[in-house]
Amino acid sequence: MLSMEDVKHHYFFSETDAALLKELLPIARDNCDRIMDEFYEYLMRIPETAAFLREEKSMLRLKRSHAEWFINLFSGRYDQGYLHGLQHIGQAHVRCGLNAHYVNAAMNVIRRCLIELLQATFPVIEQRRKYRIAVEKILDINLDIMSSSYQEEELRKVFLSRKLESALIKAAERFTYGLNLILVLALTGVSLSVVALFGWDLVHIFQGSFEKGILSALGSLLILWMMIELMDNEIKTLKGGKFNILIFIGVIIVALIREILISTLRHDALETQVFLAGTLLILGIVYYLVARSQPTT
């Protein structure tokens, strides 16, 4: 965080400027009430700022605070304590929800009042110019420090938002990883079931149902092969790879082919076989379209 000395250095604010402002202190005191009246007349014309001045007690308290701030512009002391005081004012603006736009607009009113006061007090341009430069510098410094409170608040919100977003993403990633682990275990169980089904098909072959056993065993082997591909793809996903939807569609196609083979042996109704064949055709088209849409490696 910048110190008051850093801020003054960046604005070329010198001890000469501080001395010039202190010379204006008597004039500022004499005109403080008039300038505050004009300042509050301006604030009351804006609905957004007038909303903070509805209660008379609050308005009187704020008016005293603004008058004190105005007089301190010409105190001649602009140290670290002055910096903390301005930061406190800026933080108060942020806490009450006052838009930074109205802070800038209000500062412009004070600037205009002071320039008019200097013009009326110092008719000689050369004499007036040095005071005006000092006034412009201290007003810019005040506005800079007050506005920094808004910037810090925005940074704090962004930090909290990103921190929450990061935590949610991390939790979602862990949850997804856990689901993928469960899926791998489930695929392992299903694969073992397919192996058992293949063994049962072999039993049919040795029991004399040669044709049915061969076709069923072939279908089971196709499913087992696709299950291996699906498990391999899921393991790659766990390692950070992308899930290949073609593998999933392929498993469905193979399962449907097996069902068609068995349906033929069972001599199912023609409508059933046509339905299975039509479904297989649609899945084949889907597989082709998905394969075409994926980039080649």
C-alpha cells in the first residue's frame, strides 16, 4: 500500500503547495458554511444522494463531517494520519452503498466552488494560479485515496468469488472422479458377468445346442470386447483423458447385434426382427455421424 509521501510524490505535491493551502485556511473558514450549503443543495437535487439525507440528524452529522473534511484541505499537514482519515471516509462511502460516480460528481462541485472563490479573492491571474494549482492537487489526492476504497472492495469481491468458484470446481471434479471410479467397478462387475455368460454359451455348445451356442458365444465375445474398450476408455478418463462417446454407442450396437442373432434362432416374429434391424440401422447412422464430427488424430 502506498504511503502519503508516495502519493504526494506522484502528484508533485510539495511543501510549497502545503504552505499555499495553509495560507488559504482563513478564507476557507470564512466561506465554509456557504460552500457547504451549496454543496448540500446539490446533493438534495439528486435522488440517489438525497436518500442518505432524509433524516435531519443524519444530515446535520454528515454536514459537520463534510465541513471538517473541507477545512482539513487547508490544514497544511498531509501526513500518514491524513491518509488514514481519507481512507476511512472512502470506506464509509463503500459501506453505505454510495456509488463512486456520486463521489466524483460531488468532488467536482467542491472544486468549482473553490475555483470561483479563488477568482473572487485573487483577481491577479499570476497570484491566483499558484493557489489554484495547489487546490487542484489536494482535491485530486483526496479523490484518489477515497476512490481506492472502491477498488479494494471490488478486488475483495473478485477474490472471494474466484475462491468460491475454485472450491466448487474442485469439489465437482472430486465428485466426478468418484463417480468414474464407481463406474469402473460397475464395468468390472458387468464384464465378469459377460465372461460368465460366455461360459454358459459354451455349456450350450457341449450340450448339443451347437448352432445356438456358437451364435450366443460370438455375441458374448463381441460384448466382452466392447466392455474391455469401454473400461479402457473410462480408465483414460480417470487419468485426465476425454470420454469417447463412440465406445458407448459401439457397446449398444454390439449388444443389439447379439440380440438379433438370438432373435433369429428363437424365430421371433417378423415385426420384432424388423424393429431390431431398424434400431441397428439408426444406431449405425448415429455412430457414423458422431465419428465424422470428431477430429481425426
